[in-house]
Amino acid sequence: MRSQPRSKQPTSRETLASSALKKGTRMEKDVTLNLHLSEDEIETIAHAVLNLRGDHFEAVGKSRRNPIDPPMPVVGEELAIARALQTLTGQVMEAAQDKVEAFLTTG
């Protein structure tokens, strides 16, 4: 894959208007989401971390196995990860909505 020239990264405090792309340009960016799993015989904990243009988001998801159920670690991992990502989704959505509202009220 050919490397594309990258535009200057705006700070998290810049408005939406100042970070908008010019018509006909395209910016590509890799974003890394870190997931860490911790588990024992009964509980699985997923810790998700996302850093995006200076904003930091963290979320935790948990799953717990009923002691009478057979051990199925993959199910616990999937549930814990899904719960962490669901919480993270809400945080990112709220941050985006706050930025839009700030832009509209200062416009």
C-alpha cells in the first residue's frame, strides 16, 4: 500500500470547522484500540483503551460464569469484550456530540 501524505493533526481543542478537509481530499489514519483480558475460573474482565486525536477513552466490561455452567472461556471473553466496547462506544459518541454542540453554540 502506498503511503499517502498526511495532513497536520489538529489538537483536540480545535473546532470541527478548522479540522474539516478540503473538498476532494482524503485523509487516512490508523487508530489503535487496546484490549486487555484478565480472567479466572469464574470472572473475565476486559479493559479497553482508545486514544483518538488527543482524547482518551477507557472502559471495562465484565462477564461472570454461573458455577453450575461448564467452563467456556471464549464465551466469557466475548461477553466481556462486547460490554467494554459498548461502553466505549457510548463515551466516543458522547464526546462527538459534545463537540458538535460546542460548534453549534459558538457558531
